[in-house]
Amino acid sequence: MLPVIALVGRPNVGKSTLFNAVTRSRDALVADMPGVTRDRHYGVCRTGERPFVVVDTGGLSGVEEGIDALTAQQVRLAIDEAQVLVLVVDARDGLLPQDRSILDELRRSGKPIIAAVNKTDGLDEQNALAEFAVFGISQTLPLSAAHNRGTEELIAAVLPLLPEDAHEELAPEDGGSIRVAIVGRPNAGKSTLINRLLGENRLIVSDVAGTTRDPIRVPLERDGKRYTLIDTAGVRRKSKVDEGVEKFSVIKTLQSMAAAQVVVVMIDARENLADQDLTLIGHALDEGRALVIAVNKWDDMDTYQREQCQRALERRLVFVEWAKQVFISALHGSGLRELMRAVVRAHTSATRELASSDLTRTLERAYEGYQPPLVRGHAPKLRFAHPGGSNPPTIVIHGSRTKHIAPAYRRYLENFFRQRYKLEGTPIRIDFRDGENPYAGKKNVLTEAQQRKRQRMISEMKRRKK
């Protein structure tokens, strides 16, 4: 594994900004307010001589209750797994007692510590460093994470402290794993599901809605297959979103759906199917992503409530009837095996490679079984088909008058191809293309015999008129 460094400090000292600067990414959500980051956020720094993992952590506020206590627990887990600790402090706030208590806790770990004095832009660096000299840390570095100043010196100071025997082979991003985005409304159980699949408290779980803000990528290996699970922030209706941080969280969630291969939409069975759930499903369809519907908290319902929930799902999800519906309990772990099987089947269908010859034969059978309605007395002709891409499977059909094909016939073709190739859990896109008329723009030149025949016809018409 790559060596690990952890960024630790008070809330709003710039840890997430420094994380983005070091990893050269925008993965961490940044806002000018404390407590934005809560879970551990991992990234890789590749700018130095040796790559290493950077862990962005939530701020240690000193409060040991509620969300702050859960955040502190995640910070301590990051301290335990790191080889080097970077204490991030705010030069504009100066030295606070809370910084001293955090430093005392870091020292008890017995690991190398570097002090990063952030937000020194516009200040006298020597005076800023002098205030933190009481820490007694030999490597106290000034930097401005927002302007990417001083980050190279920080990386250079970290590298000599990393263990030499660390395995440094970089695996390709996601390592060929199945990228699965877990989306849903707030408090639907997304983080609980990932923790249950991992068998550890990797993500913060709370009854308070909106606990997760950053999309967190977590690797998972299960039944011989590798996954990258993406925990996302809960998405509420647009009219209820008023905080700037929540707006950015929603944007990050939509970006995670676009980057995923399979989207698992989690629905709270106790609250039934809401309009916001349908909106999320619509976003997944717009991105062309494979889809699995996970109905959570199923174990807390009686027989009558389950029947009502199933009827509502059948009635309102008719437009995605090809998506597998799995009834689970993320808290107790029931239905998770079937859920992961549905994810694998959806991914297999979405990435399946189709042959042009087989697609054309299937198109011919579909055309013979049911021809498209006439357009101005002429039936559209569908001649041949070939694959146009995967995830989602795209089928390109060539013919004539295809611009006038009705949406109902397009759905007929989608269902015909779905049944023929057993494509479960993925949308199918059909792209019609009109063939060009080879005689368009060309004048028909008559032969001598045709001209004589034409003259006779004209003469005959004139004679009959007389």
C-alpha cells in the first residue's frame, strides 16, 4: 500500500483546500464555514518523487457529542492509519488553546508531525511562524493553500518521513472495479448501507438528515468482484435547498452519478416513493446509467404496509420497469446479497458488446413482427443495425423515413432488443439514421427511345382533347 499522511486541525483552517491543492483535484468540498468535512476523504498526491495517500479529515472542535463526536472518531481513525501527521493551523486566528490540545493528542500517537501554518498570504511569514514556535516542531512551514503557495515545500518535507518499505505501485484508478453511486433523499440509509457492506464504520451515520456532504469513494471486494462505492449527499427538493454548502453537495452528487457505471437509488420504504426519488431516477436515465432500486427499511413494516409500498412502486415506476427492485435492510444486512447481484447484472448488461450481424437479424425479426405506422402513405424502412457504444447500450439503425417513426415504435424496438439480449437494469438508446438518396440532385436524362415514346404520349393526349 502507499504511505499515508493525515491532515488534522480545527474546523475551517483550510484542510480541504490544502487537500485539493496537494492532490490537484476538486474532490473535497470547500466552503467558508466550519464543519463542512465530516468523513475521511482519501486522495493521492503524485507531484513529488514518491506518491502517497492524503487523508482529509473533519475539524476537531473539542465537542464530544452529536455529529462532532462522530467526526472526531473518524479523525482518530485517520491518525491511527497514517505514517505522517500534518497539523494545519490558521495564521490569521493565531495560536489557540484548541491547537495545543490537538497537538498533544497527535504527540501521543508517537508519529512524525509537521506544522502547516495556513492563510499566511498578506501577512509577515516570520511573525506568523514565530507565534507557533512554542509548538517545538522543527518543521513548521508557511503556506497559502487557497493560492497553492508553499504546497511544494510541504510535500518535500513529508517525503523523507515516509517509510522506505512502503509498497509504492500505483494501481490504475478504480482498478477495473464497478463504480456504484448510492443516491437518495437525506436519511435514506446510504451511509449505513456502505458501512454494512464494508463491515466497519467507515462513514458517519446519524439520525440527523444531511450528515454526508462530500461524495466519498470506498473500495470494496465482495464475492470475487471489486467495486468502488460512492456515498453521496442526500438530495432534497430544490425549493428546500437554501444553504450554499448543500447546493454544492447536490452538484457533487449529480457529478458522481455521471461518473458511475451503476446507480443505486435508495428509497425509504416507510416514507413511500416521493417525487424527489423519481427526479433522481430521471437524472440517472438522462446520464444513461444502469439502475437498481433499493427499497430500504423494509424490516420495519407489517404485511399491509409492504403491500401498499409494492403497489405504489409498480404504479409509479412503470417507466423503468426494467430496473431491478430489491427490498433490503441496510441496518440489519438483509437483502444485500441480492442487491449486489442486481448491481453485477446491471453492469454486465450495460457493458455488453453486441455484434452488427446479430443486431441486423434481430431488427429484421422485429420489423417482420410489427411494422411502423405509415407516413403519408409510405412505411419507414429499417435496413440494418450496428452497435453505437456501451453504458448504456446504443443501437444505431439505418433506414428511410426514420425521422417520422413514432415514440411507441421506438419503445417496441427497445423492448424487443431487451428481451432478445436479456438486458436487465440498463436503459437502451436507439439512434435512427436516414440513408441518403443516391439520386438526390441528379437530373434524369432520357434515352432516344424514351424521348420518342414521350412525344407519342404528348401527341395522343392532344388528339384526345380535340
